[in-house]
Amino acid sequence: MIPILSPTPDNIRRAAEALRRGSLVAMPTETVYGLAGDALNPKALARIFEVKRRPFFDPLIVHISERSWVEKLCHQIPDGARTLMERFWPGPLTLVLAKRDIVPDLATSGLDTVAVRMPSHPVAQALLQEAGTPLAAPSANPFGRLSPTCAEHVAADFSDGIDCILDGGPCAVGVESTVIGWEDGKPLLLRAGGIALEAIEVVIGKVLEKTSATPVPQSPGNLPWHYAPRTPLELWNPGDSLLRANSGLLWFGTETAPRGFVHTENLSPKENLQEAAANLFSALHRLDHAGLSCIYAQILPDVGLGRAINDRLRKAAAAPHLAHEGDC
Ligand code: AMP
Ligand code: MG
């Protein structure tokens, strides 16, 4: 059993010591819980990949608590990146920048860029300060599976390999950070996330979106499937009638729950996309534990945080479920 600790100063010190020894700590952030290790220690990085069973070609995000680390980790920083740091850090925005040699190749999967973020969660901030080193922290779940948005989700997914789980309560944002990179001096959305693209464009102008026709910088993390519950998940439109028996529904909106589902989860009865994002992974965890043969998920409006939610749902629906019977 991995201990779940309340984030007292003593426990933060204990966790920071573990990190300095090269061990891993599950830490709360405002997006999702992260599986944190010393970003400058290749052995700790290797442990992250091993414990998560994450393929080595999927680069990690390096978390910092002070702006001075940006210059130590990165160079050739575009003006737009500085503007975004001013406006959105600390917060759910990751910037992919040219890396310096101090960043181990394992953190970047051999790319010459590193993904950097300054989280706003006070426990993450305190841990970073106390550890005195940047922390690489992918989501604290087995690779490809649902992201954890509370300490119990992490405890349910892992039985060893992690020194402790710091319990910072439920994550306020609930989806991963927005990832922005630059190509030929132009900003590019690499992953939709907790800061709406529209808010970023207000600050730095048009951001290109990755499409199959867009030449993207190598971004191996953008795999076709991800964020998947163990129960098969299929996208659903109101009015769809072809329902399987024993299925659940993840939906959104002010109307009464559609009939015919064994278990329904409304992400936001008020149709608030921020609330929907904050509820997304807990609702999916509950549906995944309800003994269903299929989860149907409604696609939300593709604006603001709806874009990040839909990205997660589309990738979850693309997951292969070869081992399951009764796929929908
Ligand atoms: P996470 O899976 O939440 O740990 O987020 C890491 C994601 O950030 C990766 O899967 C990539 O999509 C993106 N990323 C991280 N580092 C880079 C990089 N150097 N270049 C492009 N994308 C990156
Ligand atoms: Mg993840």
C-alpha cells in the first residue's frame, strides 16, 4: 500500500527528500495528479516510465516553481512564450521550448525541445520549492488509462513504486494542461487542455492547430488513443438509438437524463464547460467501476474547455478493447 499523506510541512519535507533520493511521489496539481520525479536525474526519469509503463518515446512535462528555471532549462525562447508565461503561469499551460544540455534526453524522448510548466496548486508549488529541483510529472496513472483527479484514484492504480501520495484534494481544472510549441516562429497547439485556445489567442494572436496536413514538430505523445477506461467507450449523439444492454452514459446539459442507461453521469447540468472538465475523469472512473459493458459519451460543444474534453473522449473511444467481450 502506498501511503496517502496530508500535505503538512513535515510530509512535504518527507516527499521532497524522497524525490532528492530519486524516488517518485504522486503530487496534486490543478490539472490532474502527477507522478513526480527529479527531472534532472535520469534514474528517477527511468523509474517514471517503468512505474507508469509509459513508452520511452512519449516525452514528459517538466514542472517548475520559479521562472528562473526557464532560462536554465531552455534557450531561444520566443517572445510569445514569454508573453504566455506572464499571463498564464502559474497555471495549466505547458510550453515546448528548445532545451539546454542540462535536461536529460529521457525527459524529452531524445527531442531537442522540452515541455515546461509552472503549476499553480499550492501543494505542487510547496513540493517543488522544498525539492529544489524541477520535477518531471506525467499523470499518475498506468499509461493510456484514465487520469487521476484525486488521491484515491492514484492509490487504486498503483500498489508500489511510489514513495507516497500527497493528498491535495480533488483537482480544480480536471484536464491536462494545454501544450503550445513553436514551429518556424509560429505558435502551434500540440494538445488542447486546461487553458482555452481562445484565451491564448487573445494574448498572442492566431495559434495554428495541428491537423493531419500540418507539419508538426515531432510530438510522439500525440498517440491515436489515450485516456481510456477499461470499459469500452463509444461516442454518442442525442437521438442515437442503437444502445447496447447494460450501458452507461456520460453526458452534459439541462435536460432530463436520457432513458435506457443503467448509470448516467452529467458532467455539468448547467452546461458549464469548466465544471464539465473538472468532473470529467471522476465521472469516467465511476462509470468504469459500475460493471457496465459499454460507456457512451456525448461530445460537447467544441469551444473553450470543450475542445480538451472532446479530445480526451475521442482518444478514449479510439482505444482497442481486444480483450473485452461485448464491445460496443
Ligand atoms: P502528459 O502525457 O500529460 O505527461 O503530457 C506530455 C505531453 O506533452 C506529451 O504526450 C506530448 O504531447 C507533449 N510534449 C511533451 N514534451 C514535448 C516535446 N518536447 N515536444 C512536443 N510535445 C511534447
Ligand atoms: Mg497522461
